[in-house]
Amino acid sequence: MHYRALSRIHYSMSANGASMHPVTLITGASSGIGAALAREFASHGHSLVLSARRKAELETLADEIAASGRARPVVIAADFSNAEGIAKLAEALQAAGLEPSFLVNSAGFGLLGAASELDRAEQLAMIDLNARALTDLSLRWLDSIKRHCGGILNVASITGFMPGPGMAVYHATKAYVVSFTEALHEELKADGVRVCALCPGPVATPFMERAGVPNEYIPRSLTRPADRVAREGYAGLMDGHRVVAPGRSNRVATLLPRLLPRWFILAFMTWRWRQVSRHG
């Protein structure tokens, strides 16, 4: 479905009386799922703002989208690991006369390893990016998102439904994202705002290399390509779904922790981690 057929387009006024143009803001858009989501939203006619730390990659993606016949996205480089980076993004949007009607929170990273052995500062940075920044961004533009009857798509993971020895902090941050998103979905639906948690399984993206995840750690049955994840995420958001887990096996993976005893899920995840550690 085409975005312009689904959402009313409103123009609002800034504090100084300037007209504000509604856009879809996508964070973490420089690669992986974020880039795939940018292509998907662009294909449905959204005016995009792409943001991440790596400006060169964002510019390349913006050129690609423009070459496909779509409007060229606005590129704003920003570091979401600190509040100053988010504030600078907000200032840049204001200065350009832009306000989010849709927000896609795709920025995030993970680390594989025992929490006691991984760098503490890096793990705290993971919490800052995966949870704090996502919360800041989600709440910061709620007024404009409500005004445009838009939506929020938060990229979580099937890991958010289970504890994860070997990726303890990452699993915990994604559990937060799932819980936060489901609550916002209920709070905002009366305002006509769609809020959805996109919960993919493993996706072959630079995220996996950054996390230090070996190929044997990933069950092939759970793996999906980024473009499919993006398609299902977009459709789920527009259809008003609370949670989308692309692929039947991934949907089952989100259900089992709710049906099986917690100790059993924890024991299984611990066994998997020890198997990988033994052969790592």
C-alpha cells in the first residue's frame, strides 16, 4: 500500500511561524536493516530523513534512492550514543523545517561474550544506544507523530523474548524495547498512532560482525534477508500490528518463551552459549 493513501498529510507551524514538513525519520540507516527499511519506506512514497554516524554511507544510500526515481532523502549525521547527538539532530530538523510523522528506530548494536569479560563501558554504551536513545527519540516527537496520525517502528529482536547468556546485556535491551513498544502501542492507538516492534531473527548484516557472532551460532532456520524483514516490518506497522516477527520459525521463537517454563528456556540458552564457547 502507498503511504499517501494511508496517512493524512498535515503541515504545522513552528514557534517562529514557519511551515513544518512531515517526514519519516530513520535512524541507523547507514547499513543493514536500517538501510533496507529506508528503501522500503521510500518505495511507498515517504519523504525521508536518514540519520546515523557514518555520513558517507548515508549519502550513498540517499543517492541510490534518488536514482530510483524517489525524492532524495535528507541526510543528517548524528551520534545517538549521547543526548547531545540527539539534541543536534532535533536542532537540524527544526532548522530545515522538518518534523517526524513516522519514526523508525533502527540504531543499535550487540556484543557476544560473557558479561563479566566484555568491556563494561561498551556494555553501558549498548544500553545507552539500544534503550535510552530509542526512548528519547520515541518520546521527543510524539506531538508531531500524533498530529500526523503517523507511527513508530522500533527494531527489536526475537532475543527480546528470552534471557541470553553470552549476550546478556543485548538480550536485556531488546526485552526493554519489546515491552516499551507494546505499552506505547496501547497508549497511543486511541490517537491514531501505530506503534510496532519489529522482531527479526538473525539477519546477515554488519551488525553480526560488530557483535562478534560466528556463523555456527545462528540457526539457519531463523535467518531472513534484510529486505524481507523490512517489507514485513513496514506492512505490519501500517496494518497496526503490535509485534512483527518475520518468518514462521521466528514467530514460534517468540511464542515458546511464553509457553515453556522460564528455567527451561534459560537452561537451553545457556547450553547453546557453552557449546559456542567450547568451539570458539
